[in-house]
Amino acid sequence: MIFRNPSKLFLSLSLFFFMVAPAMSQGISVQLDGRNLQFDQPPAMIGGRLLVPLRGIFEALQADVVYDAPTRSIQATKGSRVVQLQLGSRTAIIDGRTLFLDVPADTIGGRTMVPLRFVSEALGADVKWEGATKTVRLSSSGEDGGSTPPPNNNEEQADAPRIDQVIHNATRALQPGQTVDVVVYGEPGGQATFEILGATQAIALSEVSSGKYQTRWTIPNGLVVSNGVLVGHLTKNGKKNVAEAQRPLTVSAVQAPAEVWNISPQDGATVTSARPSIALIFPQNVQPNSVRFYLDGLDFSNQVRLNGRQLIWQPDYDLNNAQHQAEVQAVSTSGQRLTHRWNFNVNPNTSSEIRDFSVSPDQLSTGQNMTVRLVAPSGGQGTFTVGNLRMSLREISPGIYQGTYTANSSDQGIRAVQAFVRYNSGQTLSSQVLNVNFSSQSQLSVTNLSEGMSVGPNFNVQGRGTPGRTVSVTVEYSSGNILEALTGQMRTIRNQTVVGSNGYFDVPIDGSVMRQRQRFRVTVSDGQSQPIQMILTRQ
């Protein structure tokens, strides 16, 4: 696809990965044939190299530009000259000839920046740098692009599906987590997508009515866009058309949370097993196909197991008794590059080892307590982690470390729990990783009785519920009185209790007033969950 307006195209080249802090960027001016050029991202001096904004200069030199988002590549055409460039690469191709750049082409403030010398090589312009005045002087008289007009794309688009309008409802800068509605109006019966050029992949829209394609998109974490160009695509019968929204879209940066990696073995830890299980939890959700795992420089990516944000790998050979370096790389679902590197030691002869590690219970609801217990050599400082949270373990007796965690409303799904002990020698021991299932709200349940059971004259109703809630048990039975039976009257036995901090309850019932082999109904309720009913028989 060819864009005739490169100014809009390059407005969207957003900061995908780590922003480079430019030095000495203030006061650098650019002139073309004696005329000052204005850019929203000024030139910058980085690593002793002067980088200039490709978009602004190519626009001033009237070059046509094609940008391919999936490959992050750019193709510029000026007359008969064709320039190809990929962000992050140190090479460019000019009319089939490879040129090596002083520094890779990349983005600063969402704008494509290239070394100054590349402009001269790319479009044949005469480029000079005046250090005294910090001025870049370009002269178009040095162009050798010829007079060949830009290619005409009208014939290629003759059979393409019609796009009438591309709109979105963002009237101010958005932040990650907020939503934006995107609508493409055009020919019905097609497949529509949209993208923010240089910042996102294609995002599908649904045809909600004839010729109206719409979606509500949530801004992902890590996305930063300044006056980005939102482009709609419409495909039908193998033909494709594209159009831009008239209003740019901006996503402002928010302070990203600190990356917290839960790893096992910990950095600097010593393990006794020659085949240790290596586990980690990514600080963000990741794209599974992007995960790479290395140990001592060898790639074991195809052997790792992924469970959500958790990665697990165990060698199928004995590691040497030495220090080993592990490294993991991935790309988050928001496009952020994640990398972590740490060391651990293998020493099967060490006397220090973790002998037991347990959690109870391994399924928790909000407000319920979990006990963490670790058996290891005494005299250390114990801690344990639940997801990204770290708590202390207390040595309650020599070699026995124990701690408690109370589930809160934000705990949902599977969380990894791991314990550590650090000694004055600097040695750190790491336990295995245990998975605990958290639910934000406990469902009322009865664990010791079921439909049709026979019970004694005195029995207990036991089960699980939300800590702190009152559980009521009602027993309904017939006295055997004929009049009561005819009128449907039932006698009742009631008792109640409060669910303990461990999530369990136990309600005693005195059913001695009921006849032997009499059937009766039990109802268990906490006032919020669905009541539980069952028919039991008195023995």
C-alpha cells in the first residue's frame, strides 16, 4: 500500500521499546535551500552521531513513502531512486546497494531517526553540518532522483472495496486501560481491520450493520503514541483498500510498574540437585511464541513449559558443580520487550538444603488464611512469595520456618508460592514452586453430607464459605400429627455459626426430636450465596 502523504504516515511511528534519551538535542536547526524546517521531534546527538528525523526531511524533499507495520520497514521513492530501511537495523538498501549506517535507525519520541550521512546517501541531497552554529544545511540541487513521476495507484485500486469514512471517538489523550471506539464505513460484506501505524498490529472490526464495521478497543499497557495515524483496512474478494481517520490519536505514557520477577533458584542461590527445576513468573502477560530461554548460552526454548505467566524448565542432563547463568527473553502482550538474567550455583555436596515445603490449604477464597511451612537449616532469614508479594517467615523452632498469608479480593486464579532462606554467609536456599488456587469470593458448600444420606439423632453440618459470614442451618420435619400434615405445617430446628478465618464452618444439630427413619429437609444459607438444600433420613 502506498501513502501519498508521508507526513501523516510517519506521525505514527511510536516508541515500541526503550526510549533513547537524546543528548544535546536543543538548538539544532535544519535548513533546506536556506529555508528553516520545523519538526515536532528535533535532531538529536546520540553517541557522537547526529540523528535527524527521516519523515520531515523526506517530506521536504517530496518523497513517496510506504510503511509496513509487521516488519517495521520503510520504502521511500524519489523519482527513480528507491530506498529501503528497517527500524533497528544498521543496514539500508538504496537501488539494490547495501549501505551500512553509523547507528541503527530507530525511534525517538515516536519518530524515525537516521544518521545525518544517510540522508545524503538516500536521496542524493547535499548535506552539511555546521558544528559552530549547530545547523544542518541541505541543498536539493544535489538530487539525482530524475524527473520520473511517482507511480499511480488509481488503477490498482479500481476494484478495491469502497471505504467511505474511518472515525474514532478519542477527543483527548488516552491512557492504557481506557477504551476507544473505531468505526469504518464502506462496502458491506467485507472484512475490516484497523491499526495505528507503527504502533499496533491489525485489529479486527465486526460488521454490526450493513457497511458499518465497529469495535471497542482497550488500550494495552506499554503503548505510547503521539498524534498517531489510525488507518482502516477493508478487504473483499481478495481486493484491499485503506483509508486514514481524519483525527490523530494519542496515548500518553503512564508510569509503568516496577518489573518484579519471581525466579527459582534465586539469583546467587545454591542448589544440591544436578538437575534443578528452574521456574519463573513473568511480570506481565507474554506472547507465548516470543519466549526464549537460555542456560549458559545454550537455547532451550523448545523445552520450556508455559502455564500463563509461569515458565518451567528442568534439564535432562546433570549440570556441572559450578555457577550457571540463566536468561529469559519475551515480548509482553502490550509489545514490551522483557529480559531477565540471573546466576545460581550447583553444589550437591553442600550440607544446607530445604527438606520440606508446604502450604495449607492450597485453595483459598477472600479473607481465608494460608499457612506456609518450611523445613531448612536453622539460623537463616526466611521469606516467601505469593505472586509478586513477599512476606516474612518466622523460625518458630530450630529449622522450622512458618508464615501466614490472608487472601484478599485481588487474588484470583493460580498464584505461585515459593519460600527462601538467606544465611549470613550469603547463601540463599530456594524451595520448589507450589501453585495455589485463589478465588475472589467463596461459594457456599457442604462437605460432609449429601442427598439421601442417613444421619444419627445428633449430627453436624460442615462445609466451606466466606470467612466472617454467618451460616444458618434449618431442619424441617413433620411431627406426625395428622392435622399438621393436612395443613402442610412443618416443624423446624435452627442453628448457626460464623465461618472461620480458614474458610470452614461446623454447625451442630440436635435431631433427637425426630422419629427414626424419618425423612427431613436441610437448608444451608449464608444470606448471599445460593442456598443448599438436601433430603436426609434420621437413623
